[in-house]
Amino acid sequence: MNTGTCGKNQLKIAHQLLKKSQALSDYCKKGGNGTYHMLTRFLTGLATEKEVLALATDPKKRCEIAYYIGLRAQGEGRYADASDWYRVSIETGLIQNGEYRWAHNTLSKWQSAGKSLARLADERL
């Protein structure tokens, strides 16, 4: 194994991710108050939960916003909160929405693991 090449590849990937991260950060700092812009701001820590919840004015937006609040909670290791938000997404009954399916798939995966949410969070499943 050539560790020099591996290290260079990792450095190249890290550099590419950093450039994408900076581009996303720059985009999020621009004005805009559309639902998806605000969700992107929320996921990057530039908008609050309260701000995005104010945009949940119909079932489709409620489904989407609940999913992304759950996704952020999951990313932060708050699986119980994530589970609650994923259930809100599913409760809309919008089975054709991607966010509904993703929330359902995540909860199904967690249930089939047969572990508590705290244990799943520890394992970052």
C-alpha cells in the first residue's frame, strides 16, 4: 500500500469538501426566505427551528420541514427528538413525498435494529 498516495488523495478530497462547504456557506448567507433556502440555512446552523417552523403552512411543507428538523436532530445525536420529528412527517400521510418515505425508512431501520434510541444514538446508526 502506498500511504503517500492515500494521504494525497485524502488531502485532495478534504480540499474539495472544504471548497463545497465554503460555497454552501456563501449561498446560505445570501438573502432569500423561500422554504428550501431557509431549510438549507437551518441545516447549516444559520436559521432557527422557530424560523423554519413558521414556514410549515400546509401539509407538504409540514412533512418536509419536520423531516429536516429530524435530520438535523439525528445528526446532532438527538435520536429521540429526531424520532418525534420523523413521526410528525409521517403523520401528514403524504406517502408520495420523499421526506415522508425517508422518515419512514429511518424509523423502520431503527425499529428493526431492536435497540433503544439512546443506544442507536451512541452507535450513530
